[in-house]
Amino acid sequence: MTDRRSFLKLAAKTAAVTAASTTLPRVNIASAQGKPINIGFIPLTDCASIVMAQELGYFKKYGVNVNVIKQASWAATRDGLLSGDLHAAHCLFSLPLSVYAGIGGPAGRELPIAMVLNNNGQAITLENTFKAAAGDPKAAGEIIRRLIAQGKAPTFAMTFPGGTHDIWLRSWLAQAGVPQGKVGIITVPPPQMVANMKVGNMDGFCVGEPWGGVAVAQGIGFTHLTTQQIWRNHPEKALVLNKDFSARKDELKAVMRAILDASAWLDSIANRRQAARVISASRYVNAPAEVIQGRLEGKYDMGGAIGNRQFLGDQMMFSRAAQTNLPRHAHAIWFLAQFVRFGLIKSAPDYQAVAQKLILDDLYREVAREAGVKVPTDDMAKIKTTIDGLTFDPRRPAEFIKANPIPV
């Protein structure tokens, strides 16, 4: 009860300070007030900016009536967005690209990306029999190839075909020197990962926190790699929209303003401790607050032979002084290129056209300008991934794919 009272006092104080230190938002609050806006989320730590925008009263501050609704899987989230049952959702950044490309949904259907919700904070978890590999992908690759030769090919899980976790997993396999067709790759919803590995349904998984941390806490696996070790400050979750809702500009801008406020609030370590307690509740993530808090703060018990490691400044980030939230065309093109590289689609799409269709960067720039937030200038900058040291030029995706074949 004391923690709840102290949280409410902090929320009230935060709202008061925010109101006193900012000008009145330039959104049409009168027209934004109307029927409830349904925003979906998956029980993952990186739903925090949406949950805290609700809990701290930021949605109400900007005049929108929001229902924050837990989803069972990314497929359910996709279906809710396509049908209009959800107006927006906490969503894998590459899910709309996967759907549009026909990998994870009906080809050509548009789910616009309004803003990025976070960087970093996902992980590849391996079963304890891999602990000799520690955090070395090459060593893990040797173990996997040995198992394949023995007729015991391992199975790994991700959360959605063509989703971010799918691509992090395939990038890791490529760096490990493992042909992806030689192992099993299955789809499991995030909250079901730990239970499935516990009963032996897979040998490893890639998912967002807190489920990597929970696997370590329960002693069934170890964090082999974090995704910031694959690509530092990569885009992860995004605010993804139902196409019709994307035209309701006043309401959408109000929602985005509230999430920007919550994102900035979350990048304070002290606030993260409060957020960990709130989102740990059964109606949200339903996981131990101490596991959520540790990795939010960048203090990782990796488990296995690795032990404790700190990620400070490149743990899960929600704002990074507003560097996080711009949806970038280069990032969309990078994911589309990986779809081609990993054989998820047979032919190259019109990279620029798809990115232009799905990335609402002009909308984000408008919201950021009204909020007094600086917009990054690296929309089409080259990307260097950490795990393999490769540089991707979004203006020349075909050259990248040709120069970087995967193991077969």
C-alpha cells in the first residue's frame, strides 16, 4: 500500500511539473475527446511507455480517452489492427513490413508506423546445455553444428514471422555460421516462451524482456546475447496504427504527445523503478518487478558462465533525448533487405516505396515540433550492426545482400 501511495504522489508531482514547464499542447483537444481509443499491448517490458502514459494520466492530459488492452500474441495484435478492433498498438517495428510483404499477413495491407517506442532490450536465451558457449556466437555455432551432425538439430523460437525477434535470431545464426534451414525455427507468443523451454519444446528463444530475465531467474537458461550486442540502439517496438485511425489526426497526435511524455519520464532511472512495480502487475506484464527493474536499469544477471553484466546507456531506451522516437526510412529498408537476404520473400520489393508508404515520419515531425522536441537528422544514414560489423547503405540494399550471403 505504501508503494502505491508513493507512486500516486510521484505521478501527481510529475504531471504538475510537466504542466508547469511546458506550453499548452497544440493539438485540438476538443476534437480529440470522443469515443475510446483502443491501444493494444503485449506483456513485455517495452510496453511501458503506453502503460505509463495511461497510469500517469498523460492520455487524459492531452484530451484522449484510451483503453489499454492486453493481447495474447502478435498475430492477435495484427488481426486487431487490421479489423479496426484496435486503433493502435505496441508492436514489433517490422511487423507492418512483414504483413505488407506477405510474410506475416495478407500482402499489401497497410499498418502505418507512427513512432518508435524503444531501442534495445531484447535477448537470445539458450538452454543451459549451451552454457560452454557463454556469449560467443561462433562457439554456439560449433555446438549447433555438432548437434545437427548427430541428428539432433536444435529448435529455436521467435515471436512472429518477419518480426524483429525473427530477424535478430536469423542474424545470430548467420554470425554463428549456421544454415537457418538446418535448425527448427518456430513461433511462440512472448509470455509462453519460458514455459515452452522449461518442458523442452525448444533449445533457445529470442524475445523481449522480461522473459529472458525470467528464464535466468528460474534457472532454465541463460542470456547468450542481448540485441544491443547485435545492433546498438536498434529500433524495436513501434506505435503501429489501423489504417483508418491514421486519418484521425487530432486524436492520433494527442496519443503520440502522451507517449512522448511517458518516454521521457521513463529514461529516468528512478522513474524506471516505479514503472517496474506498475507494469509487473498481472493486468500488464505479470512478471516479478525485481526482474523487470534489473534489466530496465541495465543490470543484467546473464546466467550461465557469463554472470553479471552492465548495459548502461544502451539498455532498453524509450527516448534518449528524443533520439529514439523518429521512425526512420533507413530502418524500414534494412528490415525489408533482411527479408530478401534470409529468403523470407523471393524477390526484392520497391524498398523506397514501401518505406514511404508505411513510415509516417512527417506526422512524427509535426508532433515533435509542437512538443518542442528536436528531430534527429539521420533518417537515411548508413547502419552499422554490432554483431558482425557490417555496414548497410539504405540507398543500395541490393549491393548489401549480394556482398553478405548467409550460410547454406
